[in-house]
Amino acid sequence: MSKEVAEYVKPMDTSGRARKASRSRDMLGLTDGLQSMNEQLRDYVLESLDSVENKLIDRGDNLEAMMTTLKEESAELKGELTIYKAVSGNGGLAVTPKPKEFKGIGSARDV
């Protein structure tokens, strides 16, 4: 038996009606103990749920902050890409000459 239940159990040497009354009192004591344990368990579970909820809220906030940062970096990279495309479309940084088309047999003198 648990300590709380043992507090309410009082053995008595009685007979007949007194024994029945004693058992009734014992049962009432046991139900009070169980009710107390039930309330303690409920409080513990509610505290645990609150703790988990707070942790999840913090994680959600952190994820939102990371998403905002990634969106800003993405916008910045898109801007850089636009600039690079414009530069390469205007001739780029270095223009390479196109090779002449091959027209049959070549000799070493042509090079």
C-alpha cells in the first residue's frame, strides 16, 4: 500500500455492525487518497503539457526567424543574379573571338 492509503487504514478488532462501519470508513479514506493522487497526477500532466507547448512555440518562433533570414538572402541573391545576367548580356567582362569555320584540309603553314 502507498503511504497515503496506509494513513487511512486503521485496523480494528470489532464484530458485526462495528466491523461494517469500520470498513465503510476505511473505504472512504481510500477514495479520498485516490482522489488526492488523481489531482496530483492531473496537475503534473498539465504542467508537462504547458512545458511542451512553450518549447514548441519557441521552436516555431526560431523557424520563422530562419525563414525570414533565408527569404532576405534569396532576394539578395536574385538581385545579384539579375546584375550578372545584365553584364553577360551586354558583352560580359571578356569577349573571346569565335574560331573560324574549318574548310577542309589544313596545313601547318596556315596556323
